[in-house]
Amino acid sequence: MDIIINSDNNVESTLDFKNNFREELTHSLRRFDSYITRFEVFFSDESSNKNTQDDHKCVIEARMKGRNPERVSDNGNTPKEAFDGAVSKIKSVLDRVVDQQRGY
């Protein structure tokens, strides 16, 4: 399973930043390993350098074997908050899709 992490120019995404989120995503979603070929994560700061509420956005796209990609997004005050919200949403989506595939 590949994990690609990108960001816009307003989010400082160092190698440590990317590795930390990659490890957390791997740990949080490992139960879906046999269904997913790739996760793509994109961070953005919607208000650039203005300090507003929920201006950080995280989009997670899960590419599943034999299916169209599933995509969720969430906003937060920090990239971490936005990421945590998006991970929670993608877990729910993947649980539903996997249950459908299993015929539940």
C-alpha cells in the first residue's frame, strides 16, 4: 500500500511532517491493507497566513482495488486536527464499503 502526502505552498511539509503523518495513517488504517492500493493525502491552508478558525484542510483519497476512489476532507485549526478528522471519516467510509463488498 502506497501513501502519498502532498501540501500546498502554505503548509510547511518537511520530511518529518510527511513521515509522521504516513506512519499515523499506516497505523490507523492497517486493517484495510488488503483492500487499498494507495492513499493520497493533501494538506492545504485555505486562508494562507491569516489566522482564522478551521483554516487547515486535509483531504484523504483511498484508492481501492477494483473500485472508484473514495475521498473525504476535514478542516481544523492545525494540520493535525484536520488530519485526525479526515482519518475518522475515511475509516467510516471504508468500513461501509468493505461491509458492502462482504455482503453485510
